[in-house]
Amino acid sequence: MRSFASYAASPANRGAYALFGLAWAGVKRLIPNVRAAPDEDFAHEDLASASEQPKSPPSKSPPSGLPSGLPYGFDAQRAGEGADFGAGFWLRQVDRRALYRRRRAHYQAIIAEISPYDSKIIRPLKPHLDEDMVPHMVPLLVEDLSQRFRAMEDAALPMQRFGQFLWSGEGQKPGLAADRLSRHLIQIPCHQDLTARQLDDLLGLLRRLFGGRS
């Protein structure tokens, strides 16, 4: 029996579901507060803390500790909003456990590659994953990042750099840890859709850039 996800993804049905999505977008404009029912199974699994929604309605003022009038696109009034029905419906078609396994496997493969390297050059921020942890990316600390960054970019190493450009005028006193991470932390992808070839290429780039063995 075909799964609903494979049925919906077939070429013959994509147009119909695209129209459904457009229609639902129109409905949401008329009924802006429609939300997906909570997915209890998901809330009990690996991302419990990230999935739980506050029971009380969001405050109209910024959360405690945040200055008013933030210019960074943060809307405190929407902090407690859940996924709408359409997004929640499609998220329920995903094989989450398979996604979790692949992300964890990719993370561990990158850590295994990095582990023998000189820890004074590069080391993982979190060498071991907890059993219930699903990684978003692989955080790595590079001690001389400012000197190596040009070579990393030239080699087209896929990465994100944490806080590469700090907000001007904010100062460093409120977040010394963030300041240090902005100067040393990169994040490497461990996405579930990475192919074996892509993962091998990524490991090869890390080996070429940082592969001095300790």
C-alpha cells in the first residue's frame, strides 16, 4: 500500500496539492488564528523542549531582559505562535525517526574525521551526542579562524559562521561567550539528505584544510 507522502509527491498529484496550498493560504488570511493540533508523539520525542508551546497567550511586550523596539525583525507578540494547519499536516508525513538517524550518523562521521586532528587547531564543541539529541549542524571550534577563514572560503567548505558580524553598538559585555564563539565557531552541515558522495567530499575538504594529525 502506498504511503500518503508518496501519493502526494507523484507528478500527477502535485498540481492538485499546489492548488490546495494556495487555497489554504487564502483561508489563513481570513482565519489567521487557525493552528495545528499539537502532535503529542512529536512533543515526547527528541525535540521536546523545542516543540512545546506555551499555554498562555504571548505577551504584547518583549520578553523580560529584551529592550523594547528591537530592530532585528523580532516580533515578541508572535513568540508563542504554533505551526498553522497546513504546515503541521505536511510535517506529519515525514519519517522523523529516519531523519533523526541520518542526521546523527552524519554528525558522528564528521566527529570521527575531526577527532584525530590537532585539537589546538580544530575540535568539536560537542564531541558526543546525547541519546535523545538530533543535531541541526556540527559546531567546530577553530582557534586561528581569522587566519584560516580565507582558505576555507576559497575551498568552498560548506559552513555557517556563528555571529561573524556582531550587531554594531551592542558592545561585548552582555555576551562574552558569544563574542568568543563569533571568533572561533563554524558549523558544518549534517543534513539528512547529504549523499554518500557529498559527505565524502566534505570530509575530504576538512582533511585538506585541517588534516595535520596530532
